[in-house]
Amino acid sequence: MNQDNFKNDAPEPKSNKTLIKGVITGVLILVMLIPTVFINNLVHEREARQREVVAEISNKWATAQTVIGPYIVVPYLETFRTADNIEQTQEKLVTLIPEQIKVDGTVDPQERKRSIYTVLLYRSSLNGSGVFKIQPPADIDLNKLVLKDAKLCIGINDFKGIEEKVTVSLNGEAYDLTPGLPGQNNQKGLSASIPLTLQNLNVYLPFSFNMKLKGSQQLSFVPLSGDSKFTLSSKWANPSFDGLTVPVDRSVNEKGFTASWSFNKANLPFKSFMKEFDMDVKEYNFGVTMLQPADQYSKTMRSVKYAILFIGLTFSLFFIVEIMQNKPVHPVQYVLVGLALVIFYTLLLSISEFVNFDLAYVIAATATVSLITLYAKGHFETWKIAGVFGLILGLLYSFIFVLIRLEDTALLVGSIGLFAVLSLVMYASRKINWYNPTFNKPTVETA
């Protein structure tokens, strides 16, 4: 009799239920990460669509341009003997590069819209001048140089970008360049015949040219000269200087940029007279890439990487509060909250395609925090608890926003922030009786 009374009066153990609920919550956290995989795929899909639009418009306008030259190509008759000791003559090409060149250019950005996408294009005006000094080395037989068949050449990537006739003035004579390069079947460029003579050797041949060239995103050059200086200016305020070297002098502000590059014979591998010249000299190019002010897809991808932090901390907060308030939250409710956190990313992605990413982030975060705060109010029936949810989620979204904007220090700031968050969670849960959650709240004893 006494044993039966003792069993009826003893409190029912809750530790097993708490453990089971904790395991279920942990599993739900992992399950809710599955939709983030689909979010990643959606971001990649939208980014691929943007690239398709950019490529389509760029191909119709003109692609990225690389300007090489001007330079002179001269046929050279080289004599050799075969294995049968028969003398034969083979025509080769030698390349002559300028002694000096100076190029001043302006780049006018052009934006074109297609559907929800904006494509950045440009028009450029290039003014160049310099001098050639043709000095054949001692091992070259001048009589074997076919000077009458010499060609003046300029290499470019896309002929569609040529807006006006390209004329080069050389030694007082004007030459109109037409498509095609001598001996360069797989390269693109312009050339014109220039009948040189022996009198043109070892003397200075001044030249000048003006080129109206349009393209997309990138404009670069190859410093094919003994001494050279290139200067570019534009109203575009978001340039990226890339290639062989950074500018020796540059100025970037909200009104645009100005940049200058200088090269000399000591820091370039080109000789003024080259028997073998490879037109594939991309490793020596330099220039500017016109960047869009923001890349919403890369920033969205960075924010998705913190999904486990959002879901894990939010679920943990619900778990701790339900234990402290002794008001259980059903697994279905956890799933609904998790879906709200996942939908944040679809809101961010879709809104950022129409407005600035920062504004899109604020809109999506405000909507998500408000929804979960109101949901917490409906379940726990107190604005105090709901306010705690709103405050913590608001701080979390603000913290992630800061991390997205950081570059070099993102790892350091993120590590410190996560350590602080873990410390706060440990501090808030220090008085929870995990073995018997019913003892977390004061109970009323009855006689």
C-alpha cells in the first residue's frame, strides 16, 4: 500500500523526453539544410542566365578587346640545305616593333538592359603616336628582306568593335588598315601594305593613329614597344586594373578613374627585331575591367553559406525557451520556422535582381524577422518572449550582413562573432535543469 502511494506521488521523470526532443531538434536542423541545396542551385541557375544575357548582348555589340601594336611584319627569305644537300629558300616573317609608343584613351561606359539584367559595354577612343627605328641585327642579310611586301599591323579581338575606319600615318603617309594579318591565320587584326626601302632602315619613322573601338567589360593592351606609356580615363567609378602590372599612377573616385602604365626595354621581353613572334602574348597584357557596382549572386551565395547558423541558433533558441517556459513546440512548428528562414534566401535572390543588394537584404531580413517574431508571440503568448526572438534574429541578420560585405577580415570577424554567440547561449542556458525541466520553473506545493 505504502509502495503504491509512493509511486503515485513521485514526480514523473522528464529527462528522457527532453533528450528525445533535443535529438529531434538536431535532426530537424540537418533536415532543414536540404532546401538550402536547392537555393544554391537556384542561385547558380539565375547567375548562368545572367551570363547568357551578357554573352548574347556582348557578342552583338563587341566582346572584350585587346589591342596589340602597331607593329611591322616583313617577309624574309631564309636559305637552308636539306638532308640531300640541296639548297632551298623558305619565306619567313620577321616582326619589327616601335622604338617608342604613347597611347591616350578615353572609355565611355554604355549600359544596356535586357529584361531584368543590365549589361555593361563601352566605347573607347584611342590616340596613339610613336616612332619606328628598323635596325636589323648583324646576322640578317638585308638583301633577303622583302621590304616591298612589308605590312603595318594592329591586332584586335573583335572586328565588330571597329566604329570608324582605322588609318595609320607612317612617315608622313596615311594607310587605311583592313582585316587580316600576314601569316597569322588564327589571329585577328588589321593590316596595310607599306612599301619600305633600304633608305627606311636605321632612321626614325614617326607614326600616329586614332581608333574608335567598342567592346564589353574589358579593354586591354599588349605593350609591344621598346618604351611605352598608356593612359586611360573614364567616367566609370568601379574599375579593376588587371593583367601584367598595375598602373604606376591612378586616381579613382565617384567621378571616374584615370590610370597610367609605363614600360621600357628593361622590363619587357620583346626585341625590336624578332624572327619568331608569337601573337599569343596574353600573359603580357594589361588594362582595365569595367565592373558592375554589385554582384548580387555572389553575395547571395555567401549568405547561403551561413544557413546552418541561422537555422541552428533559431531552433536552439526555440528549444531553450520552450524548456524554460514549459511550453512545448511541436516539430511541425520547427519545420514552419525553418521554412521561413529558408524562404529568406529566395526573397533575397529575387528582390536583389530588381533593387540594390543592400536594400534587398534589409527587406528580406525585416520580413523574415517580423514573421518569426509574430509566430513566437502567437505560441508563447507574450510580447516579451517574442521581443527576445526579434532582437536576437535582428542582431544575427545584421552580423551576417557585415560578414558579407567584408573581404579579407571576414574569417576573423566571423570567428569572433560565433565565439561571442556561443558564449551568450551558454550563459543563457546555465541554470536550466536538463535532467528534469519541470524544476526550471518554481512549483506550488500542495498539502
